[in-house]
Amino acid sequence: MEAAAAAAAAAAEGSAATARAPRRRALRPPLKSLLRSGRHWEEDLSVWTASDVILREGYPLEQHSVTTSDGYVLQMHRIPRHGGRDVVFFQHGVLDTSLGWVANGVVGSAAFAAFDAGFDVWLGNSRSNAPRLHMDAEKQGSRYWRYRCLVGREEAAVMPQQQGQGQGQGPSSSSSNAAGAAGQDVLPYRLQAVGHSLGAATLLIYAVGSRMRGQPHRLRRLILMSPAGFHPTGGAGRAGLRRSCTRRHCSCVLPAAGDLPLFPDPVLLPTTAPVRLPQDLRHMPALHDLVKAGMRMMMSGDSSQWDAALQMPHYSTYSMPALSLHSGAHFAQWSNDLSFRLFDYGTAAANRERYGTDRPPSIADHYRLLDIPVDLLAGAADGIIPPACVIRHVHHLRAAAVPCSFRILPLGHMDFTLAVKDDIRLFVLAKLRQPLP
């Protein structure tokens, strides 16, 4: 009887806990049990992801777990078009997930538009997103955030590998090992990539870095929306002040400094706060408008609907996108040195060990190695990465004789993924349909 009473009490307590939002971070299921069971982590943690939106809209879906060369287990979503050669890969920006590419439904999402246009669509996720698994069971908690590649190629590199396997031709085959553009035609697919913000910078680092190492990138075109990489701090007013403060606070962070927390973290910041606040403010229109105006000032006049962005389903206790402070330090370095370099490890000896040179290589200085067209899109109302920052990429690309197009649209930073804008979808589709080299 006592056991039955205890079980009943435990069940009642469990149901009550389910009804209210958890106040502490829940324990993750063991890594090996997740990998061996074949169950999806979304089911284990009840996380709303791109998978739910894709299925809700009636599209086909495949979910893939891929492992980077340094052991991080990433989740990819595919809207498959089997038998087709034309493939497009979407990579999200900082504090975002693959959900951003499908969140606007059939009418307003670039990923759905690409599938309807005949493309096999893949959606990537960075290692900063849930489920945050690693093949080494010891790399959990704060140790998980000790990236070997802080802002770089690993997230983008898994896509050509996974696509080659999906087409029956793995990355170890002779044809996929052919370097340069000449080796692209023998592949069973034509891969193009679309990136936003940090995702766009990651694609550039991957493509250029692959050529620097004498390896194929297997890409045929890059479409980059508001790409990160150049972030001058000399601007006047709020933009310069905000970037300068960020640079001063992050520039001291180095990998040798030990394990660092992520931001935002459910331990440091209740994840329900940024979600509940906009919801509550909607009942107070005057205060809501005042807060929106304040957020716009903080974002250097960016016109994005930040209050709506914070209510996206992936901003939850388990799946809230995060950022390693090591990656934040890399952003600060981009503000200090306008050369779009790889991460500076702080000493000439550490850089020589990692890169073979005293200073990290500049990606922009190696744009001459790119053998594919690059199309860039900037937002006139983007306060996070203003058009002037994107134009720096354009100047370096054109100086390197890389085929490059550039356009400015009246958009804020988050409008590229979260706003229902015909101009964005038409731009992306027009570039995807252009003849490939």
C-alpha cells in the first residue's frame, strides 16, 4: 500500500510539474542511449523544430544526425526531392535555428519556395543549438562549448558529405576528391548554399578554407544575406558605442581561459523571460511601443520585429539557441581587425601550432581562390550588419575577380528569415535558377 501511495503521489507530482514551465534545466538523456535507441531528440525533449512545421505543411521530411570531424552531433532537416540533381543548403545565423527557414509557412518561407521550384532542400543547424550532443560523453555541460573551430567550417562541411552519401556517392569516392571546379561536374548533384548573417560567414570560411587546404568544397554558388565578417567600430552614435562595448567585454576571452558559459543559458537567464515579456506587453500597447522603440535604439535602428522573433517556438527552455563566449570573442576580433580572419589564439606560438603562421589567415585576402559565383544581399534598415559592412565583402570579392552580384533591399536583419517578403524569395529563387559554372 505504501508503495502504491508513493507511486500515486509521484505521478501526481509529475503531472503537476508537466503543467507548469520547468524552473531548472532538465537533465539530458544519456548520449549513448539517444544514439543507439534511434529515437529523435525532439521526441525525448518535446522540442518544436523545423520538422513539425515541414510535416504540418504537408511536405516530405527526412531527419539526419551528422557528426563533425571533432565529434559534435548535429541535426539536419531535409525536404527531399529524390532523383533530382539540384540541391540547396540553408545555414541560419547566430541565435537562430533551421526553423527560421520554414517558420513563415508555405507562402513566406524560402525553403518551401526552393522545394516548390524543384530543389532538394537541406536545412543545417549549428552546434550551438539543441540537442548539443558530442560523441565524447565527457564533453557535456560547459565542456561542450570548447569548440576547436570557433566560427568556421565544421557546420557547413557536413552538408556536402551528407549529400554525397544520400546520392550513393560518399566523400571518399574518387570523383568527390577531385579538387577545384573541374571536379564538380562529375558529382551526382549540383549543390548551392544560402546563408544568413553568421551562417553566411561560415559558408565563406568553409569554401575559402577548403581551397586553401587544396580540398574540394563541392559548391556551385553562394547566396549570402547580410553576411558577417566585417564589423567596424568607428561608426558614430549608438552603433559604434554598442560594438565598442561588445569588443571590450569579449576581447579578453581566449580558449586557454578555461570552460566558459554560453549565452543565453537557462542557468544564467530564465529562458521564459524574453518570451513572456513581449506576450505580456501586448496587453499594454503604450508600454509595448515604448519597449519596441527602446529595442530598436539598442539595435542601432534595426527595423526587425524583435518582439515577434523572441516568440519563435525554438526559444524555449530546452532548445533556445545559444552562443559560446569563445565565438563571441571571435566576433570581437572581427571588430578589432577588419580583415575577416580566423580565430586569433592570442600568441604567435599558438597561432603557428594551429595555422602555421604567426597571425590567423585572412579569409578576405584569399577570396581569389573562390571559383564559384557569390551573390550578396544587404538590408537598408539592418542595424546589426549595415550595408557598409556587406559592401566590404563586395569590394574584396570584386578585387579578387570573383563573379559577384550585390543588391540592397529595405529590410532589417531578421527580416531575411522571419518576415514574409516576396523580394527575398524572388531574389533567392532567381539566383538559384541561374546557369551554374
